[in-house]
Amino acid sequence: MKKAFVVSFEQLPSCMLGCYGHQWIETPNFDRLASLSVVFDQHFANDLSSQNSCPWWTGQTIPRAFGTQSNEHVATLFEHLREQGVQSTLLLESDSETGRNAITRAQETYFNQFDQVETVSGQNGFKVSEVNTPIAQLMQAALKRLPEWMECSQDQLIWIRSEGVPLLPLAPEFFSTLYLDEVLDQGESEDEPSEEAETLEDLEQFDEDFTETDSDSETDLDVEDWQELVTVVAELFTNPEEWSELEDHERQMARVVYAGYVTLLDQWFGRLLDQLLEYAETQSLLLIVTAARGGSELLGPVRQVDNWGLFEETTHVPLLIFDSENEQQGTRRQFLSQSADIPVSLLSWSGIAREKITSAGSNLLTILHDQTTLSEPVIYAASDRAIALRTAEFYYLCLREDRETLDSEESSCLDESLKTQLYQKPSDRWDVYELHTQLPEIVAQLSALLDEKRTAK
């Protein structure tokens, strides 16, 4: 019987993983999976607005911010799976102290469409035991259920949903301080971009961060001091109004505290990966690992333009697909992909013909098997502040002016030149070289494409 596993993280930016180019954060298990999988280098979350269209579940490629409405009469992912005799199971992570956040509550309608749903609770905190964290509890529950799933005589989709890095990225002591002491040893002398990333050398150094460190030095702090420091740094992520005032070393400390939580995710994901790879030696197994969104702008460089919530660190997310029957493993694809491609690919795996799938998303399994060459899509994106489109060559953003995102007084004060941004891809990875005044013809073309989707009903 066929088994498909999806391990998804609500927040996990690709820029924090070694398999996507990071040089000092320890993510050996994600990296190991990448060496056995097809890695999609250009995978993006496209709906980051508060009125999220939930493309994982709906297959919608156009965010609701464009004024489009979903067709409630179209068969859902789950209805198609049932028609194919595929049993669906959702293993859901929750924080025992904070409960389900707004993003999770908005998806409950889709959770309830799984045949089986189980919620696992854990707790975050500096003094919390590692085994009691949400990710540890989730993976332990998955490992406990794994033999039962693999012995089931039905084809199955098992979706293991983690919150990923939480809004307050406070991991247990070992992970919270894993990289922080090195930053404190360096003080403010590191070659982090001092104010604004303006040159190629700046960006290369930003990617490397503090690879060179003095490993022999130790910072003399007791547990209480570490806890106070880490808590203050982690809380920076919950106070966006303070971000513009932060010094370089404060941003750097925020990144390494965040990095500690990423390593925690990697360590516990690795335990599940070990077992899945053993089963894959004798059974047909598909494993998809991805994320719904990246992180906050604190993880990116300081820019000269306004951040509308759609830059690299927020939208670029990992996608790794392992297929036990695929010979193309250990390769990378530059094909533009998005969250809505996941349900299309799963339906294809279940045996549904492409013409019966209403989503405009791409079937990524055909790329995995090199069966056909798909045309490069245009990815349409939205946040609460802007809408955007991405092609293989350019990324174009336009400020939203609806009442929910921008009041009339602020709108009237903005110059027209400040309402659009343009970046060349893939060379400008971090979205720092703004080009809309230099390439007016490109802006006109992309603006017309954006308007076409925005006005279509």
C-alpha cells in the first residue's frame, strides 16, 4: 500500500537551513533529507494576509486580497482522496499554554475534513525539558503511531503539522544559548551589515553572518542571567514597532536565538526521518517537507525601502520531496513553486487525473520524475499591506490601498513612486536592489498582469 507523509511547519524560513545555503545553523537532518530528495530552491508562500486562502487545503493560487472568491462547490482535496480510497490522518501540534493561535483556528474547517485528527500538546520555555516541547511531543506521537500507519492495508495520507518556530521563539536552555555565547564573545566587532545592505560584499557577508568565531572563549553568565537575556531577545520578535531602532548586535542576537529553535526542530524531525527512511527501503513512501511561511523581517537585512511583509525572509520557504521510487533524488529544481502545488501533487499521487483537479497549481511529481516540462508559472502573492507577482526574472510589489490596510490620509501623503517595488531575480536574493524607477517598461508589463488578476471576478 502507498503511504504519503507531509511534515509541515507553519513558520520555517528556508534561509535558516543549511540545505538552502545557511553556513552556521546546525540542521543536519534537513540537510540529510535534502541529499536524498528533490529540493525545490524557488518555493514560495504566496498568501500571507490575515484573510488567508489556505492554499495547502484549497489549492487556490490567487490570494483573496485580489478579490477572488473560492468555489465552494468544487471538490476538495479530502473528497478526492476519499473517492480514491485514501485514508487521511492529521497529527496536530499545539502549545499547552497559549493554545491555538488565530492562524490555526482559521484552518479548523479543513482540519475537520481529515478522517482522523489527533492534537498533541507541548510547552515552550527556557526551563522546559526538551522532550516536553511541542515539536518533541509531536514527533514522539508520530513515532508511536508510525508502525500502525505502515501496517494499515489502505493507502494513506498522514499530515504531521508543526507550528514550526513560534512567534516567541523561546526554546529550552541548550538550544536558546547554542549560538548566543559566540555573539556575546564577538561583541559589536563582527562584520554584520552595519546599517544597510548596499553592496554584493555586504550581502555575501550577511549570508555568512558570523561563521568565524572564537570557540575557546566562554561567556561567564549563570542560568538566571542567560534566561533573562534570552527572554528579552526572544521578545523582540513580538514587538515589530521596535525593529527600526535596533542596533546591529541586537538583530544578530535575535537571529541566533531564532536559530536555536530551528535546530530544535531539526533534531526532533530527524528522529522521525530515521524511521521513515527505514520503511522506505521496503515500501512505497512519499515524504513532503515544507512550510506555510517564513520568518519576520528581523531575519533579513536592513533595507532602504518599506517592508510590506513579502520579502525573502518571509516568503521563501523550504520544499523537499522524497519519493522512494524516484531515481532523481539528491537533485535540485529551480522551477517556481508555491503552496497550492502541494494538494495538486498529492492528488496526482493518489491517482486522480490532472484534468479532474480544478486547482491551477502545478503537479510537482511530474518534475520529480522528469516526465514533462511544465511552463514556468507566475506566482501571485499578498500580505495585509501589499500584493505582488513573481516571475523567474522579476519580483514586483504594489502597495494595497484598500481601507483595511491603509487609511485615506496616509494614502494621500504617499508619492506614487513609493507605492511600487521591483527586484531582479534570481540575482537579488534578499530584495535589496530596488529597480522600479530604472525599468519602467518592466513595471508597466507586470502592473498590467497584476491588474488583470485583481479585476478578474
